[in-house]
Amino acid sequence: MKRTFIAIKIEPGEELRKVIFNFRDTLRNDMIKWVEDDNIHLTLRFLGNTNPGQVATVTQLLKNICVQKIKFEFHLSGAGIFKSFRKPRVIWIGIEQDNGLQSLYRSINENIEDSGFTREPDLWLPHLTIGRIKEITSKKLLRELIDKYQNQLFQLVKVQEIVFFESKLFPSGPVYFPVEKFSLKIE
């Protein structure tokens, strides 16, 4: 069994790197597992334990979808948290909604049942996780950072491919290995 997910790999630009560094530096005394720059991605679908037959089926599904989808772009914009400021769990960077992104997500979600996975609700909040909070005492600083970046535009992302990843967990953190990459078609 492989632990897998489908994602768009994000290469952080200079502005996004500065923002992430500011979060890390400001909250350096808190227990937060920061996502390494090389691991930053937009998850389209987390699959979890995936047997070899499912890997083959998902691979074919993604090939079929990607030959029909045109390359698109979206902006990384704003920052937020999941849960609440009383008990924050995840720090994220937002995604400005894009028809190409929503269409790609819907295509994957609507067809994933053929691979033995359940369909997720259609409500999807695309985001980049930059940190997972284990314990935080600097809630005021966290709120100030979220407020500071809430409406800021960070970077344009040009989506030319999606990646079917295997995630291996190590004591130092997860390492992502591409199972296969799928190019989107040119308009």
C-alpha cells in the first residue's frame, strides 16, 4: 500500500518566501511543524492508503482528465487558520478561486469513485498549508500576522501539470515522491 494524494506542486516565489519566513520567525518559540519549501503544494485530493490496482486506476483517470483540461493560472492571496484563534491547528495561504482550478477539482472528485475512493463534498476550500500547530502561546502574534496578510496578493501560479504523489512519513517529516506527472493541454 502507498499513501497517496493528487496535487499541484507550488514553487514559492520571492514574496511568498518572505511571508512564510515572517510567520516562521515571528512564531519561532511556538511548537509549529512548518512545511518545507520543497513540499509546498495545493492538494486536489488526499487518497490515503492506495493499493497497486488503485494506483493504476488513478493514474489512468488522471491521464484521461488532464488531456481534456487546459492550462490555467490562479493567485496565492491572503492567509488564515483552520479551527479558531482559541485553538488554531493549521496556518494556510489562500487561493483566489479560478474556474480552471474548480473544473479540475470537480473532474477528479466526480470520477474518483471509479478508483474505489469515496467522493468528497463539493464544497472545497483550496489552500496551501504552511504550518501545523502543535502548541501555541503567541496567539496575539498569530492574529496580527493573519490580519497583516489577510488581503495581500503573493504570487501568480501557472498550472501546467498535476502530480500524483506518494507520501512517505519519516521522523523528520513527510517526503513526497511523484508517482507520475500529468501535463495539461495547451489551449
